[in-house]
Amino acid sequence: MKNIVRLMIKSICVMLPMIVIYAYTWMNPMGFMDGETPHYLWNKEKVNSPEDWYYDTIILGDSMANAAYMPEILSDTVINLSLGGMTPVENYYVLQDWLTTHSAPKVCYISFQDAHLLMEDCFWTRTMYSHRFRPEQNLEMVRLAKIFHEPTIITDSYKSDFISYELRLPNKYIAAIMNSGFNQRYEENLETQRKDELHRGRYIAREAEGFEGGKKGVLEEFYLNPLFEDYYRRLIGLCVENNIQVRIVKLPHSDNISFTDEYKAQVYEFYENLKKDFPGITVDWIVAYDRQCFIDANHLNSYGALRFSSEIKKLYPKDFGSEPLSPSQAEAIDDSMLHVKKGEQLAEWILGRDYTLFLHNGSQVYSISGLNNRKGEREVCQLENGLTVWMEPSNAWEWEEPVIGDLNIVAVDNYNKKIVFQKAFWQENESYVLIE
């Protein structure tokens, strides 16, 4: 009897660590998961939670779409539901779930990088890893991938991988747990999701620097994976069934990427066929932007996203309306402006918006109003470090602090009545570069 008890105790001792780890993977994914998992989980919660607020425009697509569309610039009723690595396969289920818990939007913008119409490179490492979708949805993806013989999903180990992820077995998560330490990523992941909420889904390149450029690339052939074409058409069809206007936008690449005539012809043929089958959709191809708008050859940085979103808003003004900027939109813009590293770009962030910039060039103080409506008014802005800037009725400006750069700027958010930042810049050639 004693031997049996000892054996049981030893067995429990051996199994206990595995049981603890197994329970941990189920109970606290935010404590150890890294990469894009917090964004996937925010997206899952947002899509599946009913809300009183009505979003009349949604964005679907992959990382390029996530980086490009800025809800804070477009409208207070826009949400960006795209995720890095997603193909038309996953986006179909995002929309399906959204329509279950929310009223149908009026408009859906869809944008994919060509690579995500060719192959699935994140199904196992992001979609399954994060448990973004329900088991029955995952099973349907695998079932259709098998029908279409899609090798990036139907791998040699797809059955065991599917079971391991669905049951959250430690073999799939032990490396992340060991690398993270016990619960050390929890606060960081919560802050990540707070920013996701602030920017209403946009998370890629929020704080990214400019793209210096690389080797020139030429895209020679456009190819659409049969599985992805099937889901692409399902996605559009689901929109049509729910009276949602579909706008497909081919997003800009950096100016070191070009396309052959053959490539363009293949792209046009595919989208013209879509327009024949779904007559109500629109298709737009935005031309290349210069490299300062990108973090790499494909993804726009925040400055590029500002430019693109402003362009889309002008192209389809009825989709976004002309309502004044809301305080929450301004908060998101404030967050983006905090990371601006070129002084001359700030004017574009405030253009048409109720912001004020105070500028000191070493000898004089100037102001720039985003709405050009601050002339003759008294402005008093007190910073924590004692800096005060104001305008007297005679338009004389004062700056009560030693100037340390070639250009010093204070940005004021008039929606939330607060100072966004004070920054100093050195002049380099024709640019003003942030002093860090």
C-alpha cells in the first residue's frame, strides 16, 4: 500500500508542472504570448462584442491595410479590422462574426498585398496560435484548404498541429512561456490593446521611422491562389448580401517597386472579372508614394497613412462625411504626432483640424492654426517645465524658455484643451530633424 501511495505521489509530482503549464496556456494567454497575438485577441473581442456605437465603415485586409487606413483621420465611425498576415480566408470569418454582433456597415474597404493572395504564411503561427477564431471556423478553413490542395495549410503535420493548437498543448507554447518569464508580458500586452482601442484597430507602423530604401524590385506576374479567390468572392458576396458597398483598393508601394505591363494586365483582368460578377463594387489603384511614407517597400508608416487616408477621404467623401473631429479621434492623432521626427510634417497633421503649432526659430515666435481661426485670440499654454507661450492682442509672441534647437515647436490639441508636446529640431539641408 505504501508503495502505491509513493508511486501516486511521484506521478503527481512529475505531472504537476505539465498540468500547471497547461492550465496557464488556457487561463492567461496575455501573460506570455508575443508578436501580434494581443492585436489578434483585441480584434476577436471587438468583433464578437455587441456595441451601441454604429460603425458605418469597416476595413478588411492584411498588414498593408492595417498600416494604411487611419480611422482617426477618416471618421469617428470607421474601424480597421484588418490584421497582419491575414488572407481573404480569415477576413471572411471576421466579417461573418461582425455581422452576427453588429449592424451591417454601409461600406467595406478591402485591401490585400499580392503575397497574401498567393500563399498562406501565418495560418499556423498566428491564426491558430492566437485562437482568433472558433474551432468550427478553423475546421472549415482546413477542410476547404484540403479540397483546394493548399500546401501552406495542409502540411505533413497539419492534423497533429490542428489538435495541438485547439487543445492548447504545451508543445506549441512552451517556448513563448520560457522566453517571456512568468506573466512578464501581461502589462505590456494590455498597453498594446489600449493603443489598439485608441487607434480603432490600426497597430502596424504606429511608431515607425521612414524607409531609407533598398534594392529596386519589379513585380512581373500576378497570381491568385484558387483557395483565396474562392474566399475573396465569398467575402464580397457576403457584403453584397448585406447591402454593403464594397471598395477594393490596391494600396501604394514605395517608389522603388515597379510593375511590368504583363503584371498590370493580369491584375486588371482579375478585378474587371470581379466587377462583372459584382457590378456594384469599385476598384482603385493608388500610385506609388515616395519612400519617406514607408517603413519598408510595402507598409506605409504613420505619415504615409495620413497621406493615404486623406486621399481616400477626398476620393469618397460621402463614405466619411464632414463631421468635426471628435475628442477621441484627436487623442489618436495626438499619439501619432508624438512620434513625428521631421518638423515640416507637423503642418500636414494639423491641416484642416483644430490644432495650433507655436514655432520659435531662435529669434521670432510664430503660430500655425490648422483651421486658420485663431487670429486675434489670446492663447495661453502652460507646460510642466514652466514654458509659457501666448499671443498678445498686438500679435506679439513671447517664449519663456531658452531655445535649444533651430526650430522649437509646441503643439496644442484644441479639442481636448491640452498640450500634445514640446519638441526641438535641428535643421539638416531642407529638413528639420528631431533632437532626441
